[in-house]
Amino acid sequence: METKVQSNLMVIISQIIVLMMVALVLWNILHRPPSQDKDIYPYLRSISPSLVIQCSQEYQAKKTVSWEDLLAIRSTLTEDIARPLIEQLQNSVAFVNLNWGTIPSQTVKTVTRHRKILLRYQFFTPGRYKFPVVGKTWYEDSFGSDREGGKRTHEGTDLFSPEGTPIINICQGRVEQLGWNRLGGERVGVRGDDGNYYYYAHLQVISPKLVKGKHIEKGEDIGRMGHTGDALTTPDHLHLGIELPNGQWLNPYPFLVVWQYWDKQGN
Ligand SMILES: [Zn+2]
């Protein structure tokens, strides 16, 4: 009798252990940060702003060719290989029906993959994002440069304008962070509808209209440029950071060049 009770107890205990293990595995799956395919950022980074601007002029001249098709082909193939393909697109041949001729199938796969990335990550798509500084500003590519004597690297782009210059929102989304932190000073963090996090730091003042957790439109007021936080002794600037959902910070510089160009074109 006693052994039967004991063995029943053993069964119950082992069932509880199995259930706990299943729950643990499920919890881990649910709380895992979204994975990011490794080729996405290297590809986006390989595209120069001048190529995007060249494609944009080509696109403006003949809007029958889709933007993603044009940029995917131009950013992957040399001019002489790209030309016959673009001619087909201009003659209304769909991307999926292109005659690739003697181009190796692996190269065709790469172009197709790049097109897919451009459709999903629309940083270079005309009019999709807004340049964050209103009026004249100066910035350079300083992503990855040393900060605090090599203790950390610069994970963004600094845009310099006079104190009080209006800062506007890049991508429609939700206000995720608002207020003071040690490095960023007066800062705003927006979770874009594209899933990415947009970080605006060193503001002189934050727009009083912003509410944490509330929706924010593209182009809506973020605040005014300043030098708060660890920028106290530096010239006034906006530190802009862009973080992918997996925690990887992107270099905003090439996107900024393109967004500024689009805004000037009135897109
Ligand atoms: Zn900075």
C-alpha cells in the first residue's frame, strides 16, 4: 500500500517537473528578442546616399518603375549589367517576369533578397520618414567613434544647430521614453510603427504636448535643440539614435542624408 502511494507521488512529482520545464521553454520563446537576419544591416549600410539620390532622380523622371526594384538592382549590379534589366522595368515588365539573361542564378537570388529587405526596411523609401531638424543644420558621420576615452562608442549622429531649433518626429509611432536621464539629458524615445526605436537627446525643452505611451505623428513636435545631459559643455546639438528591435543601434547618417534630400524635394 505504502509503495503504491509512493509511486503515485513520484508520478505526480515527475509530471510537475515536466510541466515546469515546458512552461520555462514557452516563457523563453515568448520573451526572446525578435531575431534579425544578419544580412539586413550590412546590405543597408552598403548603400551610399549618393546612389539613393541618383536612383531617386531616375525614379522621379519615370515613376512606372517601382522604387525598390530600381534600388535593389542598382545597389547590387554594375551599370552595364543593370541597364538591360532597368530597360525591361521601364517597358512595364514586372520584377518577377524579368529576363535575367546570362546573370548567374545566385546573383538573381541576391538581387531578389535585397529587394525584399528594401520592402521591409523602408529607410530609403521616398517620403516614408521625416528629417528631424527644422531649418539649417550640420552633421557628419561619427557613428562608432570613441567616447569617454574609449569606454564606449558613439551610437548615433549629432546634428548641430542653434539652441532652440525645432526638432520633429521622424516616424509615426508611440512615445516610449520621456524626460531626464544622465547621458541624454532631456530626451524623448519614440517606438516607431516600423518597430524601431528613435532616440532624441540633449533637448533644451521637450514639447509639453507629448505624453508617455501616447501616439505621435510623423513630423509632430519633439522639442527644441539644446545641450543637456553629458552635452552640457558641448555646442548645442541633437543626438539621434536608431535602434532595431533586437537592440542593435544603426548608423543614422546615410538615412539622414536621404531624408533631408526627400524633404527638400517636397516628398
Ligand atoms: Zn551624440
